[in-house]
Amino acid sequence: MAPAVVHPATVTFIDEQPHRAVNIDASAYYGGSEAHTRSRTYSHSYLHGYNPKKLPAFQEDWHLRPRRMSHDEKSVTAPRRFLIDVEETIRVVLEQEDTDGDFQISVTDAGPKMMALGTATSNGFKTFDIRGTYMLSNLLQELALARDHNRKRIVLDEARLTENPVDRLSRMIKHSFWHSLTRRIDGEGLEIITADPKNRTGRVNPRIYVPHGEPAMAEYYRQVAKDKPHLNLDVQVLPGKPDDPTFVKSLNSKPGILALAMNEVDDGKGGKTLKGIPFIVPGARFNELYNWDSYFIALGLLVDGQVSMAKGMVEHFIFEIKHYGKILNGSRSYYLCRTQPPFLTDMALQIYNQLDRSDLSSNREWLKCAIQAAIKEYHTIWVAEPRMDPKTGLSRYRPDGLGIPPETEATHFTHILEPYAAKHGLSVLEFSEKYNDGVLKEPGLDEYFLHDRAVRESGHDTTYRFEKRCANLGTIDLQCLLYKYEVDIGTAIREVFDDELELDEDFPLAPFPPSVESYANPHRERSRSRPQTSDEWFERAEFRKQIIDKYLWNENKGLYFDYDTVAEQQILYESVTAFWALWAGCASEEQCWKLVTRSLKKFEVLGGLVSGTEESRGKISLDRPNRQWDYPYAWPPHQIMTWVGLERYGYLDEAQRLAYRFLYMMTTAFVDFNGVVPEKFDAVKLSHLVDAEYGNQGIDFKMVPREGFGWMNSAYQVGLSFLTSHMRRAVAACTSPEVFFGAGVSGISVETALSTTNLPPTDPLFLAMETLNLS
């Protein structure tokens, strides 16, 4: 009888492991101990390292490998698993497949797209070929994740390499990307959140600005500075009016993060301390809380069941309105004068509807805080001058501010500043300094930067739609958002607060209806003078609908347009934000029908909806470069708003078709470009390799995507909720919309659709190479 083999106590074997889920989060999949295979000869089981006689990949002779056929050996007893040395396989994958050296395996790499991996059941001696961009890029991602968990050797299920791409991306967003984008502003989170890629001052030590009237918070951060001297944390307290333009400009040379809402918690020592409420940032160079990004991010969080995270973001906005006077463009000092498109009421109501119903009184109190904050923001920002135009009643993006926006790249305004610098015989840098200091006065430049700041407040930075006129425009998107505010506030007061809402904070109420005379009245009504009722808010909504129809609707063209309050005329730039009227519900059934039947086709392309039409954008040249919010670019906010709006008016088929197009574009990019989830797309060429002025965020990663991009993550999760099971399977198979809807809608065969010569090219490699050649 053979002697028993005594194994080390720490060794576990593959065949002894309980069955585990395969397509789970990396922390669960790679978090256990290493497993080894049994061998008839114990000395050959490589317990102390993976050292197969056969290399994990064929190199010089890869072209000699036979094509895998249907009769090749397949495992019939169990799913295939591979025994992999992490570091060595990373090296081989990158050496063999990453031909452009970007640490990603994409469709444009020129490697053989084929690699042999040793099977776990044979202890690595028998191999199986994995093939294609998707499997190899997934392999690289899995190896990077295993390395993150300090794994030297892994047993990898083949199912993780062949995972349905829709399921894989949705899983990564839910379990990984949101976590990577989570930030907190407190002693534990400061080192991450204070990092600011937009800071051009050269100072890297963190600085935090605490609002006036929060002494406990100021003391908390001073204590953090004492307890963590290595941070070199600079704690500053803001004045009572932190958005004074002169003061804000004085902070340009000393930018910092703005303090946000905190909760009081036990410190573990019998006392109390403060802890930052977590929130989600957009990602990449945008490492702070943003306004309208947060709304779309919240929609994705709600789909993924993260109600508490979304709720916390609303609490930050309540805090910002209270202490900074508005919901800020972003939570940095250089944003103190600017807000962004308002979404607070819909955001709060959607979250309220998903709160735990076990504490209705607490939920009601939370919503009350949010609605009160929205009412203050509405009266003091959106229907107050300078944003309100008293003559028309239209609201505008028109922020205060002085000088050159400091968060842009150093050379962003060079072409604008050069003529003025030459006029004064100065370099651009010297002129910029004197202009910012107020030494040199240039009214023309003041006007330019007024509109430039308005573009940034609009969120659509930048577009030829707004070029040199944004601050004068009553835009269709802003009117729709404010109409939704008015309806939401009225509905909440009527349905939740028994048609009467007392306001806790005192501020001037804007006159209604707006007029030049009423705004000239120095004796404004105060918020404490009477409770809010639903009737007055529904009256405001009806008035806004009337002025939208009067100034923005164009019956002949079947489309909404922006209105220039200075030139007193419509601006006939065709923008997809016209469909926000459907989301807000301010379009009539007839207007909706005209939008869908006459105008939707102007914006619908292979990858979804473009921001505006090519005709409106005009010719592109060296002197007139692309703008990122123009044709041919597609952004998540425009897609989501249109999907929801179309569904609201009963056009579900159109909403599903558009969602399919956008998710198809996202999925093909994910499959062909190492899991990329970018900020925006060229929806005509189905490419994330865009050449607009700010490039593309969310594409600069090594081996494995870490966070995607906030609202693109949400677009995927929300978009999937519009698709049928059949559509979801087709997206996972990367079936072109022209094929899917051509065969499904018109009745033509797939073969006929594929052979139709006038269809745009949809081959990912062709499109990617064409984009590379153009750039």
C-alpha cells in the first residue's frame, strides 16, 4: 500500500472547493485563498509556484495553430478553468497583444489575438486557446484585478472571459465603478477628494473652505490638520457672502475644495465627531461634486438600489443652497459664482418614492428640507435678476464673475486673448495678469467672458449654439427644467404637505407674474410672510408654458428653439434639448407628435441622438474647430431625457429604439476597447476617440477600467431598463441597430439588411481605424 502523502496545512485543492459563483465582484472572486491541483506525484503539483514546461502562450509559431473546430475536445464534466501565474501572464499578454503600448487590448492592436492557457484540471500541462479581442482584454482585466488582491497564482473560470458583455458591464458599474467614484469630505477622505487635476497654481497641498456659520465644522477640520500634519491642510473660513465676484476672483490663486454636509456620529470614545456624507463624482479630471452630473448619476444609483447614496447627494445640495447660495457648478472655490442646470426637485421626489416606508414622518421631513431648498434656489437664483429677463419672463444662464475662468487649460483662451495682448504690446501671460487684476479694462473681453461663464453654467461647454450669446438666451432646456420645478413643488405641497408649506428660511420672493415694474419694486414680499400653496406654483407653471409656446416653439419647423432676449428673436440652432419638453411635460400632444414625426429624425444617428444637427453646427475648419456639445457627439443627459420624455407621451417604441442605439454603441466600445466607458461618443462613427477641444474623459486607464464615467455608467443602467429581453440579447451580441430594426420593423431579412449598400459602415475595426486615421 502506497504511503500517505502529507500536505502542508495551508494547502487547499480545487476539487475540494465548494462550487462558487463565477460572475461575481472581483473582491469576492479573488478574495479567498489560493487553490492547487492534485497530482499522482506530489512533487509535480507545483505547490510553491507555477512553472509549467510549456509557455502560457505560443509566440513565434502562433500562425501555425489550427483553427478551433466544432469537433474539438470539450469538457463535458465541468466548466473549463485555467491555472494562471498572474505576473508572468500579464507580461506575456502585453508583450504579445498590446502592440500600441497603451496597456489595453483593443480591436486596433495588431497581435495574433490568440493565446494558450493551461487548464487547472491538468495542472497546467494541457492548454486551451482563448481567442479574440474580447476574451484577451477580459483576461488582462482579470489579471489586473487578481494583482489588486495580491494573488500570485489563480484558478480562472473561462466563464469570466466569455461573460455576456451586457451582464459584465452592468455588473462592473454596480459593484465596482460606483465604489471607485465614491468620495467623502472629512479627515479620512480629504487626501483623495482634494486632488484637483484642474489646479494650475502648482500648489498640491490641500486646502478646504468652510462656510460661515459652521464653527463646529471649522474646528473639526482644524483638528484634522493637527492630527495629520503630513497633509499640510490649510483650513479657511468663508465670509457670509461667499459668492461675491471680487472675492471669488481673489481665490483663483489659492483654489480649494468646499466643505459639504456632514453627520454627527459616535467617535468610539464616548463622544461625538463629524463624518462626511459620501457622494459620487463624475470621474477623471472631475473629482468633486457636480450639479447636473449628480442628477443623472442618481438615476443610475436608484436602478442599482443605492438609495442612501443618492439621498446623501441631495443633502449636499441642500447644504450648498443654505451656505453657498446655490447648487454649485462644482464644489471647488472657483465655482462659487456659478450654478448648473437645476434638477433638484425631480431628484428629491424620485428618491423620496424609494425611501424605506417604515418611517414616513422622517421621510416627509427630509423631503420638506429638499423642497424648501428648491424654493429658495428658484426665487433667489432662477427668477431673480440677472438670470431672469423681466420683459419676457424667460430665465437665462447668466452667472456673476470676473476675469478668466481659472479651471480651464492654460492655453484654452490664447486665441481670444492674443489680439488684446498685441494691442497693448504685451505677451498673453502679461496681459492676462493685468486684465484679471483690473489694471486693463476691455469691455469687449468682459462681454466675451460673460457669455463664456454662461456656457459653463449651462453645462453645455462648449457649443456653437451658445457662442458669444449664451448669457442672453432663454434656452429651451432651462425653461423646461424650471417648469418641472414649478410642477414638482406644487405637486409636493399638495400631495405631501396638505397644500400648505411654511418656509423656515427668510428670503425675498420673486414677483409674479414677472415684469420690469414689479422687479423695480424695492419692497419685495418676504418668504416668512405667508405659507406656500400649490395653486401659485401651478400658476407659475402655466405661465411658463405660455411663454415657452410664445417665444420658443416654432410651429413651422415643429421644434423648440432658444430665444435671444437682447436681439428679441429665436435662434434657429437645432438642439436635441428641445425634447426636454417631453421629459418636463410642458409640450401638448400635438407638439409632441410634431417633435417625434418631423424633428426626431434630424438628431437620430446610428449611435443614438447627437447634440445638434450638422446643418446648425456649420462647417468645421482649422479656424473653426469641433465643439464637444455639437454634432456628431452624443452625451448621456440628452439620451436619458429623451427616452423618459418619449415614454411619458406614449412613444415607447421610439424610446426603446434610441436606447438600443446608444447601448449598442457603448457595448461595442466595451467589447472592442478593453472595457472602456467614456464621457461621450462620436455617435456617427461609433467612436470614443473624439477630437473635440477637451478630448474624452474616462479612457485613460491601464489594463482594467476602474470607474467608467459617472453619467455614462447611469445611461447604461437606465437604458437597460428600457430594453426587452430580446433587445438585451441582441445588444450583447453587438447586433447593429440597422440590422436589428431593419429585420424587426420592416420585415426584411437580416441578410438583406446586411447587404444594403446605403447603410453606414458598422464594422468596429473599420470605424476605429477610420477614426485613428482622421486624428
